[in-house]
Amino acid sequence: CEIAMAVPQQASMGGLLQEAGYKLPDPFSFEGGQVWQVAGNDSQALVVHLQPGQEVMCEPGAMLSQADGLTPEVDSGGYGLAIQRACCANESCFRMHYKNETQQPKHIVLSPTFPGKIVP
């Protein structure tokens, strides 16, 4: 008696994102100097393309994915500004910076900490 078993295929992250409605842009296909693109329909993400030497600043926890070669760094921007952001805007005291340290364009994908639409 033989038993047939179905072995599930491993799902790729790109396939799962596309099934969820995300459009995965080619990081090198942006025309006219465009540096960001909103991806997805309902729960959206922001794809930011960084040229060599450029950096992006965001709140901690906003990064969904990043290309190799981006260097993360954390700072507070000074005690006064950190306390002002924390007390008045209900944000983190800290800020994340991701810098492209390579000689090639790279990308980072950012998302809000809660589901929602991104308004450009």
C-alpha cells in the first residue's frame, strides 16, 4: 500500500506580498528622479529609493524591508526635541536613519505602525 503525500511548496515573500495586493516595484525603474512610491491598496507601504550617500529618517519600527548596504543609525535629535516629540506628538524619543553607503541605488520599504492609507 503506497501513501501519496503532497509536499507544500515554499512560498516566497514576494509572492505573498503580491497576493496581499502589494505591487513590488523595480528599484531601478523610477523615472524622472522619483524617489518614493506608495505600494499596496489597503494596507500600504512606502518604497523609498536612495541614491549613494542619501539617507531617510523614520520612526523606530517603521522599516519592513531593506536592501543590503543600508546602514541603520539611531539618534534623538537632542533632548529638547526628543521630549517634545514624546510628550506633544506621542512619538518615540528616538529616530532611525538609514543611509546608502554603497555606490549603487538601494531601496527601503517603510510602513506605519498601524494599518492605514498613506497620503502623499
